[in-house]
Amino acid sequence: MEVDVLIVGAGPAGSTTARYCAGKDSRVLLIDRRREIGYPVQCGEFLPAPKEMYSMFPRTMDLEELFRIDSEHVKGVSEFVDMVSPRGRRYRCSFEGMTLDRRQFDKHLVKLATERGAEVRTETAFLSMKDGLAQTTMGEIRAKVIVGADGPKSRTARAAGLKGPDMCYPAITGQAEGDFEPAIKMYFGSIAPGGYAWIIPKKDSANVGLGVDPRLHKGSLRPLFDRFLASRLLSAKDVTMGFVPQSGPVSRTVAGKVMLVGDAAGHVMATNGGGIPLAMVAGRIAGQAIGAHLKDGAPLEQYESKWRHVLGKPLDISLWTRKLGDMFFPSDRRMEFAMMALGERGLERAIRCSRVFYFL
Ligand SMILES: Cc1cc2nc3c(=O)[nH]c(=O)nc-3n(C[C@H](O)[C@H](O)[C@H](O)COP(=O)(O)OP(=O)(O)OC[C@H]3O[C@@H](n4cnc5c(N)ncnc54)[C@H](O)[C@@H]3O)c2cc1C
């Protein structure tokens, strides 16, 4: 088979890339190894409001176009983030956002791509590359451009000799029933060593989960998750596991005709694990760069310089803050002290990818 663009992975990064490079003059194929797009949901499903994204990533533009979210995909809204210390002290900051129905949202993003002419094949996995040809479970595919949007453990990255994220935190998530106030809850300390546990409200339910630093917690997450649920008097169904890149953007996202986007490229905020907005912002930049490449022969490297210009600095600050946090995470006492020292202002700056202290 021969296409102009092969995109591996139909998550937010891959489908957004497809949406911005598909058209009547280019054949774009989006493949995903899953049977159902967007399912199982391996995500907290929280998406910041565009005004928050502009404040975190001031160089982004036209976010309203990218994030025009139908109300049917929004299952809850929140106005605050409450960060709870190991001893239960609450630090509240204003932060608006919504809880998505990611099972449907991912399908919606794929539909936007197919409306522009992209073709989609599910239950189709990328396996390797041989002589520049992609080897997949549907056979060999020749493409002018190959996009690795296949998540944190990207096989496409490895096949192209690119490095995917160095470090990923394991995370577990599920759905809990109940009434929850419109505030994201983040619980820090030994309840989720090196990471945090969360409650992200929906109407009549919540997405609950936790992620940990694998250097501080070895073995299964299930006992930790059960302990967290018991401490909040909750139970969860549809429990799944996933990995969150925590080492910042990878050093190179373009090699020859292969590009990496989204989790595969480490496009995740290291202080909170959020990656949906970045996957989509980078996906749009990738799609536009591919369009210019196919039309005028513009170098694909333009993608790398553009996403670094727009997202690079906040992502670097976020990584730096996470590394600073590593000094405090191993001990509840130190964590309690650090949260008290930072206070609501400092903690808010950390989750917004800003410097936690003005002088650092
Ligand atoms: C537990 C958890 C909670 C999270 N909570 C949030 C949150 O609340 N808010 C937020 O913004 N971010 C959150 N994230 C991060 C967010 O989910 C990711 O950053 C986002 O999904 C990245 O999109 P992506 O398209 O790059 O990758 P993905 O959404 O992972 O999509 C990758 C796709 O590639 C496919 N694929 C993989 N390998 C192959 C292959 N070899 N061949 C074909 N297809 C393949 C997969 O099936 C998948 O569909 C969370 C992550 C986890 C694990």
C-alpha cells in the first residue's frame, strides 16, 4: 500500500495531526492497534479551559478553533484545583477546566480528521520499519511521512532510531460514583509516592486515580489505589493502567521522514501529567508542517522548531519544578513543609508550568 502520510496512533496527537494534513491532494492513513478508538480510557480526562492554556502557553494561538468542545463530550466542569498535603491541609487555586468523556472525545477527534479526508484503520498495529517501509499488521506501507503518535512507549520512535521519553510514571485510573464538588483534588504524600492521587469530578461521578514515581514505589499500583479509595470512602469500576511521560520533551522529534508527536515526543507537563492539550497543539503544528512539506517541499524540521518555540519553555520549567519536587517527595514531613513554604501562590505557579519562585 502507498500513502502520502502514515500516522501511527489515533489518540489526540495522531487524529489532530491527521486533521491538519489531510485534504484532497494528500492521502493520509491513521492506524491504531485498538479495536475501539478511545477505549479503554487510560486518562484522568481533565482538560483546562482555553484561558488557562493561554496563560500556561502564552505563545499558543487560536486555541478556540482547536478546542471547540461539544457539550456532549463534557461530563463535568471545575473552577478550582485543591492540592492536599500529606496531613490533609488544603491549598486552593482558581483553575477552570472540564472533565471530558474521553471515550467519545477521541472518536470525535478522529471524525474531524475523516471529514477532512483521512482514512482510519483500527486493529492495525505498526510493527517496525524495513528499508524505509512501515511494517504493519495490514502489510507493508510506503509513506512520504510517518508520524509516531503512538504514546509513551512509542514503537515508531524506536524503529526510526529516535529516543522516546526516558522516564514514565505508571498510573491507574477508574470511575467512581457519587456527588463531588466542582474542584479537582490532588493528594500528595505517601498516598501516591512521588506523584499524586486525584479526584476529577463529573456529574454524579468522578474520575479517580493515582500515579507514582517508579523509583519510590515498585510493584503493583492496585494496593495503593485501594487504600486511596478506602480513605475517601469510594469504590471504582473500569479500572485501567497507563504510563505518563515525566522526563520532558525528547531531544529530537524529527529524523528523516519520521516525526514524533504527543506522548511519544514527551509533550506532557511534568508537574501535573497533563498531555491532552499539548498533544493537540503539537498535532496541529505537525499537520501544518506536513501540509507545507507535501505542497512545497518545506523541511519537516520546521515542526521541531515551531513546537519548541510554542511549548518548549513552559515544558522545561515544568520539568525543572518536578525535579525540585523530587527532593521533597520521598518524605511526608518534607512534603508537608515544602507545600507550606510554597503556599497557594507557589503551588498554583507549579501546576501552571511557571517558576515556583520568582527568583528561580
Ligand atoms: C492514568 C492517566 C491519567 C491521565 N490524565 C490526564 C488528564 O487528566 N489530562 C490530560 O491532559 N492528560 C492526562 N494524561 C495524559 C494523556 O492521556 C496523554 O498525554 C494523551 O492521551 C496523549 O495523547 P497521544 O495521542 O499522544 O497518545 P495516546 O492518547 O496514548 O494515543 C496513542 C494511541 O496509539 C495507539 N498505539 C500505540 N502503539 C501502537 C502501535 N504500535 N500501532 C498502532 N497504534 C498504536 C494506542 O492504541 C493509542 O490509541 C493521563 C495519562 C494517564 C496514563
